[in-house]
Amino acid sequence: MRSTSTRARAARAGSLHVGHHIIAMTASNLPISTEWLLNSTSALPCEVVLSVAMVVTTSTGQKGTGWLVSERHLVTNEHVIRGGAANTVVVQFSDGVTINAHSIIFDALTDIAVITLARAVSYVPLKIEKKIPEVGTRICAWGHPLGYNGPPPILAVGYVAGFNVHNPQGATAPQRRLVLNAALNPGNSGGPIFSWGEQTVRGVAVTKHAPITPFLQSAIAAL
């Protein structure tokens, strides 16, 4: 029989210890799927799970993932919120609580947006590691792929396979993007990428690319 983790026991008891922080939480506020996830990820930092959220732009139907950089600011992809006003963007955290966006700033060239939440949250903001990971680095990503609506994010794992040159129209210099061999899907967009077992963000999921031959394209079109 597997023993219950300290995290899950604390959550049911009414608080969750995250680093040096104690987050007030009652059993009624903690969805069972989140409790199961926290109980099964003892090898990974729970700050990651609690600081990652689902982002939905209700006016366009776009869905993606975001992550906290402060108690009121969440990073995601610009294309996740594209075409929607701030009052149509909703963020759902692992405790099931939804918070509306207050305002949004974005940069379409880098496909990055920062959402200011209508109110602060108590989860721990994630830190950013500026050093570029090497090819072969084992990575993981928490997110909300298409068809999965949480409330907690789910895990994808893989490794850094190489680099790609991205030249968006209007950019003054090419952008270097990581190529990951990992099961990322639409809905992971905007989500954080970590080196395995670490708490600092190494990158942001942007696009999914799976080469499709002309034969497969015609077969799909015929369906």
C-alpha cells in the first residue's frame, strides 16, 4: 500500500506547505484530482503544479496554459489571448478557482503575453532560468492540452532535441527556439518548460510541429 504524501495530508488538514510558504486550503477547496496529483508527484516540486493555470479566452474559444511570475501576473502565449479583450479572459487554478483578467500586455513578435489578474493569489510565483538548456537535457512541462480542462495541469516529459530559427514578420533579428521531443499539444501553449525536477522555468511552449507527408495530408482531408 502506498503511503499518503505529506503534501496531501497537509492539504486535507487545511494547509499546504510550499517551500517556506504555507497556503491556507480546506478539503472543500481542493478538487480530488488535484489532491491525487499532489499525492503522486513527490519527486517533483509542488510549486510547479499550483502555479500553473488554464487560460481561456471565452470570446474566441482559444485555450492555453499560463504560469505565475508574481501574485497577480501570469505569463502565457499571445496567440492564446489574441482577438479577445481582457474581460473575456478567464484563468483557472488547480484549486478550481477561476479569476478574470484585469488587463493584458503582449508582444506578438515573441508570442508572449502577461495577464494581470483581477486579484492576487497566494501561490508561489515561478522563477526564470536564463541559461539556455543543452541538447539532450531532460525536460518536463505542466499544462492543459486540448480536451483536458483540469483543474490541475498534467505532465508531459521529453528532452531538448535541437534548435530552430524563427523569423516572425517585423522582427529585427531571428529568434532561437528550442525543439523539444515531447508530447505537447494545443492547449499546452504558454505553459512553462522545466528541466526535470527543477523549479525554474527554462522556456515557454509555443507551437506543436509534427511533420506530415502529402499522402497523410490528403488522407486526413478525405476523412
